[in-house]
Amino acid sequence: MILRIKAVCSRVGLSRSTIYAKIKSGDFPAPIRLSTNILRRCAVGWLESDVNEWVENCAKTGGKNV
């Protein structure tokens, strides 16, 4: 299943800007493109399995990934 940003924010308890900052620093899975329009902002989403894995890793490390 593909999750959009609102669902990801809800699932991980972080804001949109925090998620994108973590992506930039390599601390959160990168989204995948859902559209191919390179001239405009394209739709993106996250694989539910990637988000779930990130949450599980946070639980294992005591939240140090957050």
C-alpha cells in the first residue's frame, strides 16, 4: 500500500516539515514518485512497509531515530 504525506504524518506522529528534514538528513525513508510530470510538482508517496520498518526501528532503539 502507498501512503500519502497526511497518512505518514499521522502514523509516525511527526509534522510534514520534520519528515522532509529527516529525509534530507537520511533519517527517514525517501518517498517514491507516483507521477512522472517533471515540470511540476509530482505526487509522491511512501511504501507502507518502509514506514512500518522505520517505526519498528525507532521502537528498537528507544526512539533515537525520532
